Amino acid sequence: MVTQGRVLRGAALAAALVLGVSACGSSDSGSPDGGAGNTPAALEGVGPISFVTGKDLSGNLQNQIDEWNKSHPDQQATLIELPEDADAQRQQFVQNAQTQSDAYTVLNLDVIWTAEFAANQWVEQLPESEFPLDKLLPTTVETAKYFDKLYGVPVDSDGGLLYYRKDLLDAAGLTPPTTWAELTDACGKIQPTNPGLQCYAGQFEKYEGLTVNFSEAVNSAGGVVVGEDGKPNVNTPEAKKGLDFLVEGVKSGQIPAAARTYKEEEGRRAFQAGELLFHRQWPYQYAKASATDGSSQVAGKFAVAPLPGLDGPGASTLGGHNYAVSKFAKNKKSAVDFIKFLVGEDQQRANLEKTSKAPTWAALYDDPALVEKFPYLVELKKSIEKAEKRPAVVKYQEVSTAIQSAVYDAMGGTTSSEDALKSLQGKLEELTKQ
Amino acid sequence: MSTTTEAPPTPSPPPPRQSRRAGAGRLAAALVTPTMLVLALVVAYPVLAAFRLAFYQKKDGIDPETGLLEQGETFVGLENFTDMLVGDAGDRFRNALFNTTSFTVVAVSIEVVLGVLMALVMHRAFKGRALVRAAILVPWAVPTAIAGLLWRWIFQADGVVNKVLDLETPILWTTDGFQAWVAVVIADTWKTAPFIGLLVLAGLQVISNEVYEAAKLDGASPWKTFWAITLPLVKPTLLVAVLFRILDTLRMFDLPFTLIGPGKDATDTITVIAYEEAVKFGKYGPASAYSVFLFLYVAVVAFVFVKLLGADVLGTRAGKKGR
């Protein structure tokens, strides 16, 4: 029996050796060049389509699809849900494109993927005249463009907000800070009487959120990460001031050390536990921090304001999603009609009411009934209108990883912000050269 | 005499045996073929494909007019391998190689000590032994990715570990640095020491009781008994267990990835950076080069281990001794 066991283990060893290295998929060998002029080829084909999106946490998507299906019996849409994690979603979209499968028709893409998907010709160029783009917030439409061509239609947006403890600021007779200096002052006045209260946190773990927070800091100090011309420009005094806001914050304790492990949810827990005076966060926190079931210690005690900057209000980084049409799908005309249906005012209103997702339809932000229900809409519109998109580069994943590396090390104190930016500039030039 | 007439038949018996053997050989080949085909498909093909990919790179030129990417891949010779050893990507790779190796050496050493102790405890007859055995094996039964998440929870800034340590400034275990490396070693030890314990226990159970009785009669101390009897007799099993752990740890992915997160210099292993290159950046060339390197590294370590320490992985020792 022992011998048999050994033989089995030997076989297992051989298999383990081999499997260890064979986990790599094969790459796509390339598709014939689809002639892309300035006017997109007409998208044709009517029939059933699929709508592929990250996990639908709201539960409203199926309702929307049912409504479409009722009025389009010959163009039934089916919902395909991918994992909640954005990286996992992207991985599946990419694999679908590499195998040129027609399983996915309409894709729900994160705004940061536009350049990559467009440049690889995984998504179709869309005819601008087909969509009510002038009714949407202009900054969100920009996120769907690559080399001045439209590759998606923005359907929800996201902008950073400064959550603050209104009760504490009111008690100290302060208004929400519009500059970083005011933020520091406010902390200096309020913290001494509130032991255990930390000043400021954002998303500083080494992941996409750090790229977002760094870009915001740089933009808010008047700098750029990657300019309009597609060239990186981070080795500047403005960018240094932006990075220093984060680096000095950690050094002085204005940003608690623990915040370097925060993603969205860790930070939200800290804010809801009443441990943070200021918190840079997305709109989704508003509903959760307002919960009165005991999960939030700060319900009714906080409010939101635009992000502060160096000399005045800062600029948020733009989040959100665009709907795109897969290059390899059938029934592309149905896909365009389906996107038109979802992006319309009625659907966006219903979606906002049910899911509190930030719409792209500009007029919804000024609707009194909605503003009463979602008080943060006023600040959010300001945030999104002023927001900057993240670098629109093909190798976005590598660019973002390089940014995270540089910023994470600088915030950890292992490199100076000057050196970090200098070497980051070199890496970004390498990654964006054409 | 009949011997002359019988001479010819002497060579004749072999032919039928040979043909019977050949027939049996053909039958065996026919029977084994399906298995070999499946193995070729799921083992040989991926390995060869990875080797091929390691010599290619995806084109990444961008058309300045349309912004569209060039399609296809180019043959780059050994560039993926030279990039790996020198230059910017080289730093990252050498760092990952160091992590992979240091995890293996340190974690496996600790696991061996703890695993043997566990086995000795499990081997003793006492009340509640079944319960102890089951309890020791629980970590081994938890999927590694889940264990990684559980440990992340334990190690987070306001987690259990920091509550227990009760330091002035809590340790940020999951931030990049030596502490992250330690966290991975702790979690890996917790997870896999029972594996060594289990295998060693099996080895202990085949040691005859008479040997111990003889030692007792000769007045050997428990310490002496352990070094002179238990360890040598359990060594073949132990070596196989250690070899398995070494090969496993060289391929470590789940713990650094889920517990600390990718992109941390202190804990990125070769598999983590290969995953990042392939899945995140779509650069299958460098990723395959990393994998091929790891493949060879693992093979060499296994070979050296078997040759130097004589680990009897394939159970051939008994046969050799018989000769």
C-alpha cells in the first residue's frame, strides 16, 4: 500500500510540475484589419442579443431588459452577469474578444477600458448621430471616445466627493474646506477635542483606487498625469504638489497610517464607525452611511462637498461605465437600438431611483424631486462636470500599475516624491510611446 | 542420439515467446494510447505552447492616424529571457525569484519542524486522539484562496492580530514590506504544516514497536530514541513530504495574491508576476518566459533534491535494494 501511495504521489508530482507552468492561455493571433474610416460602417443585423455586465447589485437590470423584451419580441435580450470584481470582468471581456466569440453583444465597459478595447478593435465604432449625446454630461461622453471617435455610450457616471462630519464642523463653526490648507486647519481645530478621530482618508491600497486618488490630487493641484496629446507629464511642480498632499499627509498623520490599507469598503467602515472627519469617496457611500439600522454611527451627521484642491475646489477623477458593441457580435443594429433604449431619460431616471447610480443624463441632476431624494446630486453634478478622465491610453493596465507603484512607495516613505515622479515619468513615456 | 535432431528446436521456443510478447506489446500500446493522447493534449501541448510563446511578443505599435493597434505577434528570440535577467523588468523578476526562494526555504523549514511535532502528537495514544487528529487537519482542508482571505481579515489594520499584540502603533501587515512577507509565511505554515504532519504520521505508523522496546531496554533517552530511531526510519516519508512542499511553495500564488494583494514587492512570487503579465497586461510572451523559467527551476530543484537526499519519490528504492 505504501508503494502504491508513492507511485501515486510520483504521478501527482509529475502532473503538478506540468500544471504549474501551463496556466498560460495562448494569445490571439490577430484578426484581419477591419477598414476603419472616419464614418463607421453601418451596423446591421436584427435579432436576439446578449447584454453583458458586471454583477448587477441593484437588481434593476432584469426589469429594464424585461421592458425591452416586451416591446421587441423578435430581438430578445438576455442578461449575462460577470463577477463583481472589475479585473475579473475585464478578463472575461478580453477572452471573449480574443476568441472572437459572438456570445457577447452589448458590453458594459468601465470608462478606463475604452482605449484598450478600441485600439484592439474589439468594439465597434458607433455613429454619433444615433445617440442623444448632447443631452448627456459632456465629460462622460469624452470617456467613450478614442482618437475622436465614439466607441461607447456613457450610461452611468461616478465622481469623487468629500464626505465630511457636518455635526463636528458646525460645532466648530466651520464650512466644508475648499482647499487642502483649509482641510488641515479644520482637522487641527476639531481633532484635539475628539480623541480617536482621524483627519482624512481616501483609497490608498495598491490598486486602481490609488491611481484614482493620485490623479485627483495631481489634477487638483493644476497638473496632469497624461495630457490631452497623450503624453505623460508628471515630472512637474504641480504634480509634485499633488503627490505631496498625500505623502506629507501620511508623514504628518493627517492621513492615518491604516488608510494605506484602505480600499473603498475599509474606508467606508472607518467613516461609518465615526473614525474619520473627512473621507474621499464615491456617491454609493451616501445611502450606506445614512442607514439608520445601527450599521452607521454617522447617519444624519455628515454631508458631502466637492473635493478640495490646492488653491480652490479640486477636480475629481471620472468613474462610470459605457455601453459598447462587440466587434464579433451578430445583430448589431439591435444592439444600437438597445443601447439607445437604456440610455434614454426614462430608463436613467428609473435606474437612479432604484439604484442611486449616478446618471449621465444631465437634466436629471436638476430635477427637484430627485434632488430631494438624493441630496448629493447637486454636489455630484459639479464634481462630474469638473472631473478629469484617467489617462486614455491603450496600455492602461500597465500605466496604472506603474502609477500605483510610484505613489505607493512615495506614500510609504521609501522614495521621495521627487524621485518617484521622475522615474514614473520615464516609465510612462516608455508605455505611451507610439 | 537424438540430441542432433533436437538441436534446431532449441532456438525455436523464443520466436513464439517473442511474437507473443510483441502481440502483448501491441495490445499494451493500444490500451495505453488513449491515455497518452489525453496526456499529450492536456500536458504536452500546453507545455510546448508555453515554450513557443516565450519566444514571441505581441506587436504593440499604434497607428498614429487611427490609434489602432498593430495585430499579431513577432518572433523575438531570447529577448523575453534577457529582459527577465537585466533591465527594469529584470528587477521585478529577480525580486520575485528571491521571494519565491525565500518563502520556500523559510516556510518549508518551519513547516517540517511543526509537521513532525504534530505527527508525534497525533501518533501518541491518548484520550481524544481522534479529535486532535481531526483538528490538526482542518487547515489543510480549507481552500488556500479562502484561507488567504481569512488571514487577510485577521491581519487587517484593526484585525485580531493587532488587537492581540496591542502595540502602540498597530502593524500594517498587508502593506508592502517585511511584515507582509512574515504574514504570508505564517499563513502558509498554518495551512500546510498539517500536510507534512499527516504524511509523517503515516511513516510513523509503519515503524515496528519492537524497535522502540529494544531501545527502551538499552536505556536510550527519549531524545536519543527520536534521533536514532524515529527520524531515520521516518526519513523516506519525510523527504517525500518535504519535496512536495518545496515544489508546491515554489509555485505559490494564492496566498500572496489574496492575503497581501498583487504588486507588492515583498510578496510577489514568480507565478504572481506571470499572472499579471499574461492576464492583466496581455503580454503572453514575458509571462511564458517566466513560467518556463519556473518550470526549469522546479525541475532542477526536484532533481537535486532527489539526487542529493535520495528522496524515494517513485518508490523504486525497494526494487534497487532487492538486486
